[in-house]
Amino acid sequence: MIKLLLFFLLVIIAVWIWTSIAKSARLILCPHCRKQVDKAAHVCPYCRREIKRADAPPPLACAECGRTLQDESRPCPSCGSNWQKHVDET
């Protein structure tokens, strides 16, 4: 009976540790308020400030008119050009 109780206790502890590790892998610290937020968040739910990622690619811009594009749609909705470049490459 005691062995069975110890087994269930160990299983509960193992599940708790596993879920806390999995949860911490999905979280980052907000650079402004230092609270834990989801890794995919673009805005902190606590301080409502934008979370900028160092690993995010630079925004795309049209090579002809320079308009910043929201996605990689071609042609440019502003001038109709089919060429794009990263904003940093100007």
C-alpha cells in the first residue's frame, strides 16, 4: 500500500516538473516590465508595450517606392513593382 502511494506521489511530482519545464520553454521576460510572457507575443499583456525580437528579420520595403510592406506579397500595392528589398539594405 505504501509503495503504491509513493508511486503515485512520484508520478504527480514528475508530471508537475515536466509541465513547469515545458511552460518555461514557451516564456520569455518582457524587456520593459520583466514579467514572463509567451514567446510568440508581440505586445506584453502586462505593460502593453511592444516586444521587439533581435532574431526577427528586418521589415520588407518596396525597392521602387520604399513603402514598408506587411508581408511578401507581390507586386507592391503602392506602385505595382515586383521587386523588394530589406529596409536595412537601402
